[in-house]
Amino acid sequence: MADVLNFKCPCCGAALGFSGKTGEMTCEYCGASFTMEQAKAAQEAEAVDAASSDMTWTTTEQLMIRDENGKLTGYKCPSCAAEMVADENTAATECPYCGNQAIIPQSFDGMYKPEVVIPFALDKNEAKGKLKDFTKGKKLLPKSFTEGNRIEDITGLYVPFWLYSCHASGSVSYEGVKKKNWSDANFEYTKSDYYNVMRSGDMDFQRIPVNAATQMDDATMDSLEPFDYSKAVAYDAAYFSGYLANRYDIEEKDAQPKANGRVENTFKEKIKDTVKGYNEVSERSDAIQLSNAKAEYAMLPVWMMTTNFNNEKYTFGINGQTGKLVGSLPVDMGLYWKYFGIASLISLVITELLCLIIGAELGIMFVAFLVSLLIGFLYVSSLKSSMNTIKMQTGAKQYFVDGSFKPGRSEDIFTYSKTDKREKPKNNNS
């Protein structure tokens, strides 16, 4: 029978957690470090000693808490017997009372066993420091957010992802327009030649990630990309020690549409780049096929941080490998209007001076005033957009395999021409 795993420090008995920085199991109380093999050996030795003096096993099933319908609702802490909230997808958890870290390895048995894991490389203190770096240069951020801010909670967890790789081939057809302009004494002419444009090609994509946990926000998980897959290792439950982990609850077939959409969008972007020499290009249809498609099940490291400001919670995600932080910051509307006024005033002064120099009419000066307001609005809009770095990914450029694009058939067929004639405006001074 499979037990709940608890890696304990052989020196002091406290819980051991995996440190991505050292690649070892580390005790946060006495500071001792052990290789994963040493920690496992110590655990096995403890189990042997316990078995020699007590023939009663504490199994995972005995620690499970189920409701009247048999649905899993929690676990009993094997250390203090306190109840921990959990469900069927929980694979690693932490007791809120004694801090004991428990790994339920059979949660990853069979089809739930990850193929690869990217270990944490960023520790908790480093993760906390990322919020300070993130707020630097944010002109619309309330000053009290950083001065009085307190991180309410920070949790390291392994998030399940599906990683999609494939070879994409196909074609895209467009309508291309070539334009030629000329004029005579009375009219201006535009001749438009229309073409049926077809392009095809082949390309490869490698490990496009798609979130496989319903409780994690898709846009936040997308925004944490990319991860460095060269640091991926084979699954071992010991990597989860000190972190939370849930197995996937989004089936691979249900995650496919998002991966397909990202492949399709990038495929069409790459193909469109080969269409040259037209004034206008519009897509008409596409036919894309995938082959050598492969989906891998991976666990990727994420820190989730929550902070409280003005009685509102703000949540941030941190890539546990690269340290990239994403989230949404509060906006001080007083600062918003201040910077709007400053930008508008500066642009107004510049445009009005130019109007005076060239002797512009009153109507032109009024237009210059409106332009200055537009410039001010665009400026504060850019400042505001920098306050929120969470964005859903719709393409797969980062996962396009360099050098894999092979252009195929290229065909441009002339279809028809159309000439537009416009009368020249009359010159009232003549």
C-alpha cells in the first residue's frame, strides 16, 4: 500500500523541501541539505524502524476524508492529525497547522504521471522581491501601495500543463490588390488590379504549453511564458516536497483547441510574410493539416502571490523558473489626470508655437488643441496598459522551430481590374 510521503530532516526532524537553487532537499529550520537520494534513503530507513516496532501502517486511504457520497474532501495530516482541504486532484499539500508537507505519490499513478517536471529555481524570498521590481517605473501606481503594502500570502505550486508539438503544413489563399495612381487636368485616377494569391508551406512547433488545471486562470498562465524546457527533468515525487501540486483536470483532448488555434494563427502569419508586392492583402481561406502531433504532460513551477490594498486583493503570478512576474496593479486616478494634463499641455504648447510660426488660421489652431488632447490621452493610456501585464496568448511564435519553415507552392493569378475616377477639387482662388 502506498503511503503519504513526508521527507523529514535526519538532523532535526523538520520537513525537507526541494530547493531549485541547490538541487537538493533542504531543511529551512537547521539549514542542513541532502541530495534527493540521501533524503529518500533516510525516509526508507525511518519507515523500516517504524515497521520493526509497530506493525500498523498508516496508508493513504486511512488518511483520506470523504463525504457521505465517497467524494474526497480532504486529508488528515500524518504529523498532527489536523484536517487539510483537498480533492481528487491534490498531489502535494501542506498542513496549515503544523506546516507538515505531504506528497501523495499515487495521485500521479498511471495516466496522471507527468512526463517531465521543471523544478523551482526561484525561492520564496526571491519571489517576494519580484513584486518590488515589478512596481518600479509605474507612474500611475498609488504611493501607498508600496509604502504600506504587505504580502498576504505566497504559495509555490506545480501547475499541470499539456505541451504540444507538431508539424504543420497547408496553404492560405488571399486577395491581393496592386494599385496605380495618376491624374490629368480634371480628374484623379486609381487603377486596382486584383489577384488570387495562394501560398503554402511547412513548419514545426515544439512544446506549446496549455494550462491543464481549471482552478488556474488561463490568461495568467499564458502570461508567465516562456519556460526553459532544457531544464526539464524526469518526474520524481520528491521535487514536490515543500510545494503544492495538483494533477490535471482538463483532459488533453479538451486542451487541443487552444493549441490548434495558436498553431493556426502563427502558421498564417508566417505564410502571409511571403506575400510581397501588393498594396492590399486580405485572407480568403486556409487549409492547414497537422502531423507528428504529440502531447506531453508536464508540471511547471509557479509562485502565486496575494497582497491586500484598500480592502481589495491583488493576485500576481511568478514564473518559478525565470522569475517573470505578471499581474494587475491599482491605478491612482489622480495621477492619471495629472499626467494627462502634463502631456496635453506640453504637446499644446509645441503645436501652438508651430502654428504661430507658420501663421496658421484659427481653425488650424483649434485642431492643434484637439491633437494635444489626443496625445495626452494616448500617453496616459500607455501608462495604464503597463499596469496590467496579463494577456491571453493567441499565437505560438516562441515555439516555432527556427529554420523549420519550408515554403511550398506559390501562385498569383490575375482576376480583374477596376479604375476609379475622382474629380479634382475646384480651386476657389482661381
